Amino acid sequence: METRDLASGQGASPAFGTADLTNCEREQIHLAASIQPYGALLLLREPDGVIVQASAQAGPFMGVSGDVLGRPLKAFGGNLWSSVRPYLGAKIEAIPVSLRCHLGDPAEAFTALLHHPRGGGLVIELERAVPLQDVSPQIEQAIQHFLSASTLQGLCDEVARVFEDLTGYDRVMVYRFDEAGHGQVFSETKKLELEAFLGNRYPSTDIPQIARRLYEQNRVRLLADIDYQPEPLAPRLSPFTGEDLDMSLCFLRSVSPIHTQYLKNMGVGATLVVSLMVGGKLWGLVSCHHYSPRFLPFEMRAVCELLAEVIGTRITALESFTLGQAELSVRRLEQRMVESISRDGDWRSALFDSARSLLLPLNATGAALLFEGQILATGDVPATEQIRDIGRWLEPKIADGLYATSTLAAEEAAFTPLIGVASGVVATRISGEASDMLIWFRNERVRTVTWGGNPFQKMSTSDDPLELSPRRSFAQWHQVVEGTSDPWTVPDLTAAQLIGASVTDVIVQFRSVRILIAQDQLEQVLRQVRSSDQHVVVANADGQILEANPAFAALLGTGNRPVKSLEDLPYYFTDPGEIQRRLLALKQSRQPWRGEVELENARGERKPLLVRADPVMSSPDRVLGYVLLFMDLTERKAADAARRRFQEGILQSHRKPKGPLLSQSDLAAQALLSTIIENAQLAALEITDGFDTARMPGLLESVRASVARTAEVLEHLSLGAGEADGAGGDKP
């Protein structure tokens, strides 16, 4: 990764080990130029395999006499060269390839991890191999536990327990990031005698952005001994670039002195950190602490990475399910509003006849509708004039459709007297009129936030990085938070968007009806329909079109003949005969029309649409006219295509691994992969059951990518198990 990409761009980026607390956010920790000494690092020239850079003690670690620099790998005996040779020139840039090999006399078993760093060459990292054990039953059991978890909290509790059993660390925490980047210990298992960290929060500055990006690349990071002495690379600079070797994917990479001091302040002796990726972003970490040195071999680290991919997919499924539940309640609310128009001639009564239906999807304590100069409210809300003031303040902020804050008084001091009922606000536009909006409120929740150490305490610095003290005391520090509400979650905001969109649709339909029954207000209502983003056609009883608003005209594009009556519409669609039959049934039989159509504009571009056409009746035997609403299905079709690609990708992933798993059993490997795919397919069902089609392709792609990465990790596990005890062979 480029240094300029990792750096924040604010000031110079300090080299590794030279940062202090004023600039550690930009420390180039991927350019460590040294390793932890429980392994050896070699940089090979391709294709001849000559070593051009190495860790200082690589020779003794490998059992090789003399300096290894300048020597070809094949000179060292054993089967390391024959195992590595097939990967010269191969593309290994995301997940290192693992090999099991032998060196020395007598032969000693090593695990080798290979990847190509930025700038050239092939990195080989060696660690001493340990006897292989069959952990496939444990993996299978862990995945089944994850699949059975029905809530996010339950899943994270299982994750902490499973990782404690697998790794043997003294403390295992599931660490979750919020939108501001602060972290919270969401779940925890620990030895009885240890202080609990569960619920503790840690400021975003504890994990700099550069470190977060590296967590996304290198998913498992091991610090075996907090008191290790870094082993430098020789020469310091890569011969290929003349710069420090990019060690972003190196498992042996040294740890920042600031981070090691941070851990020493906590009394930690060794750590293991596993990234949890959700939707392609760093959602959280499984953070394992040990209070004495602890080394975890590659095979177990690979198991941790495999499980982390499964966990990320399961989190996606659970969060999608939560969104789906909110979407379902919104659709029920929309149905009641539509029925209310037919029954009462208005939709607002359905929106407010049950406070629960409007408040529960957002877990709000109050709500208000500002529509056509009137205010309707339910629950715990400010006074009417105060709602008007908030509405005027919100108008420019919801120009893009949605605005949310849990600290209204901090955003606008004039609203400080309202924190009891309006500490938190979500607002969404519901029409083309800036003043028409829905607002939800949350009252103040005075709460105590527990931090791991005082985040506001002045941090001490020193000229010696080893004496830096990020926070000398990690005793719990309690902060009383006032003037804020509970933060709005992604499901809350999704529900607000969905309710706002539903109300917008209902308003358009309502106003379209008013075009037909309120001739004295025709110009005003036409303006309101014309300003709508919805695609609307309104026709009179004879089929003559009274209004085809600009949004619908934009669908047709320029150069097409004008639409004057319903009879002109079939011309614009790829199946005009079917459109004509549907419109005839609408006019002659008063038969509503729901279905998909394909529009073709003047440029020959095709667009899928959902049509909803209804007759408007003034009495059982008298038709006033017809209202046709068209919804663009492009995103839905893209989601369907993503779903198909996902299924195809899953099927491609379901292939037999190249070699045996830890148990040397193809059946065990296939069983694990089948379970992983089952987890992914469940997540896909939750995602595709939702209504948020814009996010659907991205979420499906993240799940597909996670399965592909998991399958690759599983394959590397298989490759790593290929030579458990013997010495020979050219098998890659």
C-alpha cells in the first residue's frame, strides 16, 4: 500500500518508531524494517531465488551457517526451494500462500508464508512448525454455534467463548466500533481473577487510521511477547525500491513502540487480534490478551481467520434481518395509509391512529408530521411552535432527504430547553415542499459511559519512544453523559427512510386523486404533483392525460412524441400489445393493474419499471379518471443480478480443496466448506428479503467475497498440512 494512501495527509508522516503522541496517528507502521524474533524473513529476487534482504538472525533460525544474503535459496538443502519455486512470478498479493517445508541437517520442519510486496520480490516468512492436529470438528462445531445465534449479542458471546477455547488466551473480547470510530467491549470471556472490561469504551485515537487499514489487509496479527527485542532487516532498504520494505502483509512485522507501551500499561504480555469485516468494512475485532508470552502457530491463526469470515457473514445476516423487520412494519403502515385514503379520503389518520406503528420502527419517543402548514404529533414531543422552529431549522439540513442527530442541543443551542423531549431528532422530507417533513424525537437519556482510562487525561510524552505513556492508568473512568439521546442505529435510519418514502408515495397518490376531485385547487395540486420525484401520469375518464409530471417525462427522454392520452403510452414500451391490453382492461373493466414493464426511450435505452394503475371512482358506477404510478426497478434488477452472481460464485466456491485438511481428509474439507456456504446462503436470504435494493448488491458481493476468501484460507490450510512429518517432495 502506498505511504501517501495510508497517511492522513496532515503534516509529515513519522517513520516507524519515531512517532510521539502528537503524530502517532500517521506513524508508518507498515514500514517497520524489523520483525518479531520468533521467525525469519527473506526477500527473494525472481526468478533465480537469490536472497537480497533478510532478518538479522535468519541464518541461525534456519540452521544455516554463515550469512544468507546473496545466496540462492536452493543452496540451503531441504525442500524449501522446490516448494517455493512454483510460486515465483505468481500473483500473491492479498492472502499469503502457506507451505510446509524442511531445512537443515537433521531436517527441521518449518511453515513458510509467501507473498509479493509492493515494489517487487517475493517475501518468505518462516516459523517453526508444530505437530498438526485435526481441528475440523472444532471448526464445524464453532460454525454451528454461530449459525444458531439469533441475536447479535448472542453471536458475539459465542465468538468470545469459541475463541477462548481454541486459542487458550486469558481474555477474549469482541470489540465493536461505532460510527465515530470509538470502540466498545461488546462481549468478553476471561479468567476469573481478571478485572472485567465488558462494556468499557475506548476512544478512536487508540487505534490510528493506518492501523485500521492494515487490519483490513492483514486479518490476523500476533504479538507473541510484549518484551521482545526487534530484529532488524539487512539491508535496511529493499534493493528493489530503495525504500523500506512494505510489510503490510507480514505476520512477523514489528509492533509500534507506542502500541507496545500501551499494552504494557494494561499489564498485557501477548496479544492476538483478528479482524471482523462486515460489508467490506472493519466492523470490529476479536482481541485476545494473555498475561505472559504466548505464541499461536500458523495453522491455528488460519483457523481464526476462517472463523472470522464466517462471523462477518453471520453479522451481515443478523443486521439484515433487523432491517427486514423494520421494513415489514413500514409496509404494513403504508397499507393502512392507502386503505385510509379509500375509506376516509385522507391518509394522515392511519399514520397517527396508533402511536406504536409510527414510533416503534425507530424506537422513538415522539413524532410529528409537518404537512401543508399543519402539524400532527404523537408521543412525547415539544410544543407546536417549538416543532415549527425545529422544522424551519431542519429544512436546509434535509435537502438530501434525511438528517439525524442524537445531540440536538449541541447542534443548535437554542434548542437546549427541549433536551427533555428532543435530545435526538431524525427528519425526512416527504414531498417536493421543503417544509413538508416527518420528524421523530428521542428524549434525553442521562447515562454513565465507562471508559478504559480517562480519554480526556493529558498524555505524557518523552524523547524516548520506549517511555511513551499513552494512558498510564487503565482503571475504569466513568463519564456522565447529559443532553443526548440514545444514538440512532442503521436500522433506525433505514426505517425513517422507508417510512418517508412510503408517505411520499401515498402523498403523490393522494394529490393525484385531488387533481381529479378538486378542480378549484387544480393549479396548486398540479404544482405539487409536478414537483414530485415519483413518475406520475393522471388521466381523465376519457383517457386524456391531464398531467404527466417532469419525473415521468424524464423517463421517456427527449425526442419522443408527446403523450396526450393513455392510447399514446404503448408506443414507449417494448411490448406495446401487452400495455394496450392492460390499459383497455383498466378503462373498460375498471381493473387495477400491477406489473412489470420495460420502457424504451428515444435513445433506445431500456429501463425496467413497476407500474401501479388504478381507476378513481366517485361512486360505484362513475369513473373520474385514472392514476398511473411508475417505479424504476433498475436497482431491484441490479440486486437480482447480484443475487444470481452470488449464487454462481457460491457454486464455484464449492469445489474440492487441492489437498487434505488438517486431518488429511477430503471429506472433512468438503463438510467445512459446505457449512460455510450454508452460512453464506442464509445471510443472502436475509439480505435479499429486504427492501433496501440500493445496498443489496454491495452486501451480496461482500458475502461472496468473504466466502471466496474463506475457501482460499481453507485451501491454504490444506496446503499447509501436505507434509506434516516427512521431509521431501516438490508438492506446492
